[in-house]
Amino acid sequence: MNKLVEKDLKYVWHPCSQMKDYEDLPPIIIKRGKGVKLYDINNKEYLDIVSSWWCNLLGHSNSKINKEIKRQLDKLEHVIFANFSHEPAIKLCEELIKILPKGLCKFNFSDNGSASVECALKMAFQYHYQTGSPQKTKFMCLSDGYHGETIGALSVGMLDLYAKIYKPMLMDTIQINAPDCYRCPFGKCRDNCDVECFKFAEEQFEMHGAKTAGIIVEPILQGSAGMRIYPPLYLTKLRKLCDEYNVILIADEIATGFGRTGKMFAFDHANVSPDIMCISKGLTGGYMPMAITVTTQKIYDAFYDDYLKGKAFMHSHTYSGNPLGCSAALAVQNILREDNIVEKSNKTAIYLNEKLKERFLSHKNVGEIRSINLIHALELVKDKNTKEGFNPNLRIGYQIYKKALSKGLILRPLGNVLYFNPPLIINKKEIDKAIDICESAMEEILN
Ligand SMILES: *Cc1c(COP(=O)(O)O)cnc(C)c1O
């Protein structure tokens, strides 16, 4: 075993991993990256079609982002953000207001997605506390939702894989059955339904709306649930229902923001605005840990008063508004605008969609190919007719992942769902190569 690998295993406890699996699949030590490609210490090339955990938006080692961070580095690396500010943060807010859904205009900075979710939950709770509805203390969320790993975020996350063990530690939340378009309980299909499943939300609001402070959703795309995609109409209806019951609508756009779904934000598909939005991941192009909880003037105003009234939002993170993060985010905004990245990605997505369907639509184990912009998921099933999935204990997705890795493709699965969520700048040649490797890895495992 390589010396570095040995030392890694001696010291590092890797995230979201059973470390014993590393006996069989040791960590791959990456030395450098360029665009969609990563290179390990032996110079082996890997196609990073999972955008290094969905955050790398514009490729690794993007020269424009590199330049902006280096420029900022020589001026100011960090400063306390209470009572102090700096130009990169101010400019960033100015840029983001131009692209955010209407009404979102107040920015609370933190340093990771989970933290921005915690911030949103506290903000919603305190808003009601200070506007005459202190009985509104509960939160609603969608089944199979994912919002991060901290205690509050896990409480509104419904995936057993991450939350189950900790249930006794978590707050009591109200779960709504999420849309499940592949296995629609109403026998409808995604592009031709009236979101009949919205009745599950209506039922819960009727029962619990009065005591509910907020509802958090992953708009359009439930990422960790297996890249599940649902119609925008669901959000339009949810907006109305939230207004009716005075419930704060929180959009977790951590995974969907900045063009991932083909529009700047997933909420743009529904033409309505949330009351609070969490953004991270693509915000800095995957360079720096940074997140923002953005909200409306109305919510902000509920906290604005004389100090002794005790209404301030006493929430902080040491690295709030980190200047290097802001400079990276500013560079990302410039590139998105100047290079028409999102529009171009719409075109590349059509190519990816055609190629994937060509190869896999008739595959005996591909139950569904679902997609939104470049994000594509192949749901692997044992039987296409019954839609019966593989026994999770077989770890089919993981077996294919290992095989694909050996061939130079990072195809990290979500259970039995294989997915592509590449940087928006991926080109056709890279797509062809990724699909070839994906196909041969699947063949070797499934046959
Ligand atoms: C990644 C993710 C989070 C958590 O962000 P971290 O930075 O990993 O804490 C929350 N919500 C969604 C939808 C995510 O994809």
C-alpha cells in the first residue's frame, strides 16, 4: 500500500463512510484537478461527474475563480462580520439580488449548508415568536427530504440512513408524503398530472397548520432521496397553502441553486418566491465553504427594534461572510453571466439526455431515466414491470461505483440510483466517455 494511503487510514475518519470498506477500496489521493477531471498521485485521470459532492459548478481549478481568490488573499483573508464588513460581501449581495426570486433581499452568511438550514429554522421560529404567533413552534418537511447533518437539519431530514439512529435527539417534526413520480400512488406521470399528491400536504396543514412555524422543501429535486424530480406546480400550490396558514416557506436550494435545474434557482420553475432560501454548494463554485440564508424585508423587519426589546437575531458563525468565499462567489457570478453558462448547459443537457436514453432506456434493469438539465438519474430495478428495486443489502450501486472508479469515472450512487450531476461546463466528449464507462461498469456488475 502507498505510504500516503497508509497514513490517511491511520489518521482520517472519512465522511459518510463505513471505514471498514476502505480495506477493500482505499482512499484515492487526488493531487490536482482541471475542469471536470481529477488526477491522483499516480496521474490516473477521473471524470468528476458528481461535481465533488454537487458543489463544483464551473470545473476544478477554474482560472478566473483562482485569480479572484488570489487577488483577495493579498488584501484581506477574514474579518469579524459583526460591526465590520467588506466590499466582496456587499458586492455579492448586490449581484445575488439581481438573480434571486423576487422579494429575497436580506442576507445572513454562514459557512455550510446545514448551518444555513439551522439559521432558517431559527429565523422562522423567532419571526412568529415576535409577530404575535408564539404558538407556531413546529416544522413540516417532506418524506425522504435531506437538509444536512446537524441536529436541527436532521430533524427536518427524513432519510433513515442519516437520521434514524439519532431520532431520540431530534425535534418532533411533521412529515408530509413527498411526490414520488416514478411510483406515483395515483398512477399518474410527472408531465401529466395535477399533483394529486398535494392532498397529503393539505391534510397535514389542516391538522397542524395552526401550530406550524415553517415548512422546508428541496424544490423540484429531492437530491439525496435519489434525484427524485417533481412538478413545479407542487411549489405553486405550496406557496398558496403557506400564505393561507401563515407558515414560512423555506426553500433549501443548496443543491439546486445556480443553474443546476436549468434555471438559476429551482423555485424559478414555479414562478413564486419562498420566504427564506438557503444557498451554498455552487455559491462559491465549490471552492470555499460558504452558505447564505436569504430572506424578505418582512421577516427582517420583525427583528428590527431597539436593542432592549430583545428581538435581535443572536445567531453567528465565526466565518460569516468570509472575504475569500465572497470573492470566489463573485467570480462565479461573473462567469455565469458573461459566459452564459446556464443556457449553454441546457444545450449540453439535451445531448446527455439523448445519449443516455439511447444506451439505457431499454436496459432490463433501468426502471427510469429522470432528468432536469444536466442532472440525470438512472434508477436501477430488479424488475421493470413491478418496479421492484434490488435488495439494498446487495449494494448494487456501490458495486457499480467501485467498478466505474477503476475505469476512471466517479459515479457515486444514492442506493440503487446512479446519477450524473457534473459541472455545468462538461463537454460532449467528456459525456461520451462517462457514458461508456458507466455502461461497461453496469454490464460487469449486472450480468
Ligand atoms: C448538501 C446539502 C445540504 C447540507 O449542506 P452541507 O454543506 O453538506 O452541510 C443541505 N441540503 C441539501 C439539499 C443539500 O444537498
